[in-house]
Amino acid sequence: MRQLSELGAVVRKWRELERRVSELAELADLSLREGDRSLGEEIRSEIEKLTSHLDELELELLFTGEYERGNAILAVHAGAGGTESQDWAEMLLRMYLRWAERRGYRAQVLEVSYGEEAGVKSAVLEVKGDCAYGYLKSEHGVHRLVRLSPFDADHARHTSFALVEVLPEAKEGVDVAIDPDDLKIETFRASGPGGQNVQKTSTAVRITHLPTGIVVTCQNERSQLQNKETALRILRARLLELELAKREEERARLKGERVAAAWGNQIRSYVLHPYKMVKDHRTGYETADAAAVLDGDLDGLVRAYLRSTLTEVK
């Protein structure tokens, strides 16, 4: 019922904006006919803003899945390639943090495993906001980077891979039930950046879900209790993902096939040398402004993917 109410609110807002755009278009035409070009251009500018909002609302009407209008948990994993891929994974983490900031979403890094020299081996990010999962599900898959290596003395061109997973947020005690007897909980000393308390006491937590073999670790927080709570949130999201994947008719839409972070499986390529281009291989959408994309401007790529899924459904 709640989901239908939310969709109804979006439809009403969409219709109101559509009416407003129609009225403004008539005013703009009238202003131009009467010779008041400055007013006409001002109204046209307002129409462009409203039209952009209309496009976004139209996409949100596609989010009819059970979890698409809710929060998301996003995980980034460096692929083969050592420091190069770990640096690329950190670049992707920054990209999603900037994207969330642009949209006014709240984003929090729940867990990070740092690389020995640079970058991150893996990171888990929680993104809170309306339709966060609906938008971010387009990012699930292997991301490929081509650039001149900053870690190579010869400054040679390198190709790096990273895997991005996007999970719907599970509500405690509602979406997933976890039997405490199914958990193996271990504590250990945190590694990587942190204060003295984090480094000298066993604040880090590793939880193993025995029936599925899923292992989740968290060491970012200062207390063992906080790390345990965060690890359980990530575990619930992974168990929910597993449950959703069992529903064959929803599997491709909610998560997609699990693939290795390696050559040939990428959903998107980011080329920084010898030219600049970001291309999504699923939709064919591409842009030469790679710097903007890496700075969080993902809207064009995300919208192209969502529109392609609408075409498939039709």
C-alpha cells in the first residue's frame, strides 16, 4: 500500500509539472509575439528546468520493484592488477560519493580495506535517499579503466578492472530473519588508518553466516559494538540479495549475473588515454567528458540504462 501511495504522489507531481510546462510554453510564445524577447527567454529557461524534472519523475515511475524506491548498499571490489586496480576502485568509490552528494543523498562508507601501496581492495558504501537503489542498480557490473599509469616508471598505458555490486537495503526483522545460532562472530585488531584505540584493541568484527558461507567484516568504527551492528546491516543486505536472486523472473532486473572482474565482462569503459571517453556497453551511450563522469556526473549514463530497461519491458 505504501508503495502505491508513493507512486500516486509521483504521478500527481508529474501531471502538475506537465500542466505548468504547458502554461509556461504558451506564455513564452505570447511574450515572443509581443516582442518581449527577454521575458520569453526567461520563461524558456524555466521550462528547461521543469522539463528536466519531468524526465526524472518519468524515470521514477519505472521504479515499481519492491526495493527500488529505497536505500542502497554499494560495494566496490578491485579486480586483478594489484595497485592499479586498487587505485581504480578508490576512484570509483569517490565517483559514487560525489554522485550521491550531487543528488542530495546521504552517503556513508561502512567498510574499507585499503591497498598496501595505494587505493582500496574493497569498500562498502551506504546510500540513503528516495529511489537510491532504483538509480544505482544501473551500476552493477565490471567497470574498465584505460589510462597512463601513475604507478609505472615508464608511464605506460594500463587497463584496470573493478567490480561494483549494488544491493537493496534490508530492514531488520522485516525482510530477512537471521538466527543468532547461524552466526560465527570473531573479533580482531583493526588494520589500516585509525586512532590508537582502534589499532590497539580488538574492535574489528568478522561475521560468518554458516548456512550460506557469506563473510562480512567491519573495522571502521571505534567500538566493537558499532562494527558488529554495521556488519550485520551489510550481512542482511547480502542475504536479501541472495533471496531475491532465487526469484528467476526478477534476477536480471535486480542484480544481473555474477561475473568476474576481468577483460570481456565490463559493462562500462572509462578511457583516459589516448582519448577521453566513457562508454556504456549495454546501451551504447557515450560521452567525451570523462572528467565530469569521474567527478560524479552519472545522470546521462544512468538515465540511458533505465530507458533501455523500459524498452526491453515493452
